[in-house]
Amino acid sequence: QVRLVESGGGLVQAGGSLRLSCQASGRSFSSYNVGWFRRATGKEREFVASITWNGGSTAYADSVRGRFTSSRDNAKDTVYLQMNGLKPEDTAVYYCAARLGRYAPLYTTPNSYGDWGQGTQVTVSS
């Protein structure tokens, strides 16, 4: 099991940028694929992005593709989500989640991930 802590959320104007971090501890993070999800008030949790254990492959939701970029630094046990061109509809609590297993495919469903962070709030004003 790995413990995850998100940070970097905040309030930003539309068109602005934020970089979220997902810091891991407890096990070798380099063996985990990581997903980013978000939950807006009154809505279901939805997939945002995912990245393989070595950062070699990424996947994005259509709603964020071209604006968000996920990367990782395994030496720091940290995964990042760079968010540019933020829109009010990006307002949500953002979570990172981890799934053990190198060479596994990139999953986009929450149930595919076993370890979750507590979330960080992102608010985009218009």
C-alpha cells in the first residue's frame, strides 16, 4: 500500500494555471501507475489523466486533453498534473490514485485504483 498526499490546489482565474503534486510514501512508487480524478459538487467522480509507472505513456479525458499534462519524478516519489487554460468547469476536488503494477495498461475507472489521496480543491473563477 502507498500513501498519497495531493497539494497545489487553490483559487485561480479562468485562463490561469496550477500545478498539482501527488507525493507518495510507503512503498516504491516507481512500480505504480497513477491516475488523476476529480469530483465537482453534485457530480460523479470523473477521470482526468493517468500516467504509467515510468512516465512513458499518458492518457487524458477529452475535456482536458491539450490543456493538462501529467508527469512524474520517481526520484522524488511525486506525480504532477500541470493544468493550463483553466476553465470554471474545471472546478472540483482533484484526487490522485495509484495502482500497483508495471507494464499494466492505463486505467480510467476509479475502481481500478486501490490507493487514494485526500484530494485538493481547485476553484476557477470566471
